[in-house]
Amino acid sequence: MSRFRVLFKSTAVRLSALYILLFAICAATLVFYVTAMSERLLTGQIRDAVRQEVEQVQRAYDTGGMNLLLRTMERRARQPGANLYIIAGPSGDILAGNVASVQPGVFEEIGWTSAPFIYQRYTDSGIERRHKAIANIFVLDNGLRILIGRDLGDPERFRLLVRQALMVALAIMGLGAIIIWFAIGRNALKRIDRMSDASKKIMAGDLSQRLPVGGSGDEFDRLSMSLNTMLERIEKLNEGLRQVSDNIAHDLKTPLTRLRNKAADALDISDGETRRTALEGIISESDQLIRTFNALLMISRVEAGSVAAEMSPVELSAIVSDSAELYEPAAEEAGLDLSSSIEPDVEVQGNRELIGQAIFNLLDNAIKYSSDTEGAGKVSLKLSRRPDGICLSVADHGPGVPADRRDDVVKRFVRLDESRSKPGTGLGLSLVEAVMELHNGRLELSDTDPDKPEQRGLTVSMIFPAKAA
Amino acid sequence: MSAAPQENALSLAETQPVGNVGRMKILIIEDDLEAAVYLTKAFREAGIVADHASDGESGLFMGSENTYDVIVIDRMLPRRDGLSVISELRRKAIHTPVLILSALGQVDDRVTGLRAGGDDYLPKPYAFSELLARVEVLGRRKGTPDQDVVYRVGDLELDRLSHEVRRSGKEILLQPREFRLLEYLMKNAGQVVTRTMLLENVWDYHFDPQTNVIDVHVSRLRSKIEKDYNQPLLKTIRGAGYMIKDEG
């Protein structure tokens, strides 16, 4: 019976059981109502018929006296399916009629009997079983009592019949419901089993698996489809993660190897001063590695969105002017002029630290990649309100990034400079992008001077959504 | 490593004056034994006595029973987490400066850490030079409440109220940011301050400047305060940061 228990755990089955119960209650009420109503109607008709007969018999007595009354009643009593006719003495003893006996006390009332009474009638096989009837009793002027009644067998039978018919119908419906219920439940169970089979495969590591979609577009299909979309996203993220870890392995192996070699070399150095220099080199190499790790951790935290809680209104103008002030000497030392154009009082909902770090990264890049370029001259930092949002851009006049590589440079560890001659982690723009994503903004890369293919420069724009006023 | 320090601590605690006189004494609460052994040794080499506790409860006990100049605490500890150790210490009115080490480097973690009563926050992984510099600054801070109006290093004077800087009585004009840079360096005269500490305290951004931005500011400042004088004051400590000091 455990299968039944499992079945009953299904929501669909539980719901249909509840519906069946409600339906049964309604149906039972209906049965009783219908039978009661029809019984009342029939009884009413019976009373009418009896009343008419009473009038006729009374009229016969009035015109023809006892003789005509007896004849009339005799004739009527012989008809098939006849009514009940009794002539009784004043004390209630039956003198004549087509009834063998009646429930005692019936003749004590005059007029309609207050309730159905029981009587026995004559049949060919002696005395028949008991019947129920209602009757009207009236008294003749000679003291005799006349009872004219009608058997209640018809309405009673009718009531039983209706009730039976309804019961049968209910039983059929209930049976049907149970069958459907089992079928639905089984079907639901089967589909859920199929879904959990697929999920097990996915859990086992096969992310290319998808949940079955039946094609009917029902709720199971919709669930499967949204789970499948989720799986696609997970698979993509997983793929990205794998790529990143490949890159990490690759990009961290190189400096680690270098570090190891430097340490090995330092072991062989006997001269104190040279040895010290070598060791300092090792330390700065390790620091670079630590920076890389920090940057990676930072990006993944920003991407995970866990800093989102720390968002507050920040004055972007102030951050930008801080950055300009912080980088101005560094730019100058690199032979560049850092100019800034900052619209005042620009505020965004965000995280000051992260936005600051993003701007610093962009300025670092701009200075790093344009300082070697002849005539690069200047780096411009600009904050302005635009119709599509708030734009913060850093423009340099260095070699720039070809249009087809722009998506790549944002990726982790991607650096156009294959020789890696410039210091850097290859993570700067990745962090900027993650920061922009966190702020519901976007990152745009474009040429500073599109008409100078050799030295087109790079403009990186951080577009923040316009703050709802 | 974990049993011995307690006696050690008691013997030293009562006799050593706190502050910049004598050796600094710190407590490291860190459950990673290897890291703790390394830190203890590295601090000893830097002239700092370091005790070690390997879980929150014993760290809290040692921190409350002994007098330390600085407590270095890991955030995630067995038996009692780092933040709760700090709050408990503060509740007991123990105001030893606390530096929190944490693998949780998020911006808001720093805020929660400082709110719990920590005095400084260093995300892992960190360079030891960074930790050392911060511990030394924290240890020094304890002894000298920051009440001086005028900072002096050799013949260099910085007046925090009038914002005037003089060397040998001659006024040196500084940009506001250069003034704050010099103020921070002089406040911690004789201590190594790292680039990260400068970015934190002068610019109020909390991360590791990856390039030479800070160095350029420092060398500008240096040229202003040292240009016409023979005696260098502002030194670059290789692999660590900067220090302002009068070598006499």
C-alpha cells in the first residue's frame, strides 16, 4: 500500500480527493432535496384526487341516499389500482370496504389524517403486507363514517427510485474520479520520476543534460523549461569558470615559476648585497602575486553581488575629482597631462570604494598604455550627464584596442600585449566591468581618435543609469 | 607554542612599560598553526614579542588577563569568532588596539569589523611588511593619545591648527593633500607606513594601490620638504613603504 501512500502525497491527488468529497456532499444534498420536493408534489396531487372523490361520494349520498353511496363506492372499489374505501360504524369498526384492517385510532379523526397510516388490504392470496396511505374521513348524518384514502406506494417508490438512480450516478462518478485520479497521479509521478532521473544525471556532473519537456505546454513543461534555462545559465557560468581557472592556472604558473627560479638563484649568491637585492626582487614578485589574488577575489566578490547591500548615495563628482587629484602627479611623471572635466553634484546609488577602484584602474591603464606612445600627450577624465545615463569616461591617445578585440580585453587575464612587458594583472577591466554590472550600468570601449588608425586611442566609458529624480 | 606563552606573558606584562619604550608585545589569535608560527617568528625578528592563542576562547582569556600592545586576530576562529572576542574585550573595558585579519576582504566586512571594535582591518592574503607596519602604528598609537597640535621631526614642524609647515623656521607651502600626507607621516614618525595605509588615511580608499600613484605624491612632497636642505627626513623603505625620521 506504500504506492497508495506515495500517490496520496501528490498535490494533484490530494486536491482531487478534496473535490470529490465536496462534490459528494453537494450531490447528497441534491438527492435529498429532489426526492423531498417530488414527494411533496405527488402527495399534493393525491390529496386533490381524494378530495374530488370525497365530493363525488358525498354528492351520491345526497342525491341517492345510502343506496347510491354504496353503489358508487362498490363500483369504484373494483377498479384496478383503486383507492381505499371504507364504511365504518360510529365506533370505528369496518362495516364494508376494500381494506382488511387499518391502524387503530384512524377513525377518531375527521377530515385529513394528520399523518400517513398503515393499513392491510385484501388480495387473492389472503391478507397482503402492510401499506402506507393517507385518507380523508367524513361522517354521514346517520353516524356512519366514510374513509376515502390513497395508497402512498407510488410516491414512496418514486422517491426510492430517484434516490437509487442518484446513488448509482454518484457511485459511477466517484469511481470515474478515482480512476482519473489514479491515472493523473501515476502520470504526474512518472513525469516527476523522469525529471528527478535527469536531475540526478546533472548532479553527477553532466551539465549538458536537460529535463524532459513533453510539448503540451502544461505546468510540468513550463517548470522543465525554466529549469532548463537555469541549467543553460549554470552551464555557461561553469564554462566561464573553467576558462577562468585555466587562465588562472596558466597566468599564475608563470610568475610562480619565475619566483621559484629567483629563489633558487638567490640561494647561490654569496655576496650579501646582491643577495639582498635578489631577495627583495622575490618579495616584490610575491607582492605582485598577492595583488593578482586580491584582484581576483575582489572581482568574484563583486560579481557574486554580495557587496550590493553596501550601496548608498555617493557623490560621483567627488570621487572623480579625488581620482584626478590622486593620479595627476603619476600622469605628469609619465609625461602625460591629465585633464579633467567634471560636472558638479552628480550623485549615483553605489559603492564609493568600488567606483573609486574602477576609476583608478582605468587611469592606471590609460597612463600605462599611452606613456610610451609618441605624442600621446594627454589623458582626459570626464564626467557628464547624458540622456541615457551618467557617463564617466577616461580617454587616452595611446595605441587603442581594435574593435574586434574589445570584448576580449574585458575578460580576465586577457592582455593585448602578448609579451607582458607592462606590469599588470590583466584583471583591471574585468573588475571595472563587474563593478558596472553591480551598479546596473555598462562599460563601453571606443576609439578616442577614430580617424587615426595608428594611434586611435582608447576611451573607456562607465555608463551609470540615470538616477530616478 | 600554545601552552608556553601564557607564563611568558605574565612575567613580561607587569614589568614592561607600554608604548614605544622597550619591546612591543602582541597577541596573535589565529587557528592556522603554520601561519601563527610564521607570524610569531617574523614578529620576533622585527623585535616584537608575540604570544599565540589558537582559538577564540583562549584568545579572549589571554587578551583579558595580560596586557598587550596590540592584538592581531583572525576573524574565523574555532570556539568563538573573532568579532565576538573583540566585542567581549571591549565590554570588559579592555581597549587594546585590535587588528583584524580576514579572508573576507569585502568592503562591508571591513565596516562590520571596525564597527565591532576593531581598529584596523587587513584582508588576507597580505604581505608581512604590511601587517608589521600596521601593528607598529597601532602599538604606538596606544601610548600617545593624539593631542599634539604641532608635530616635530628634526627641524621640520607641522602645525595642525594653522596648517603651516616649517623647516628650520622657514615656511613650506603645501597643497591640502600634501599637508595631510605629511601630517600622517609625521604622526607616525619613526614608523613604517605602507602605500596602502597612506591611501587609506590620506585619501580614504581601502585597497592596494597597484601602481606608483602614491610614490609620486610622496616624492613630490619629499622634494618640497627636502629640496633646500641637506638632511633627508622622508625615507623609502624598500618592499614596505615610507618612514619619516630624524636620524640626527
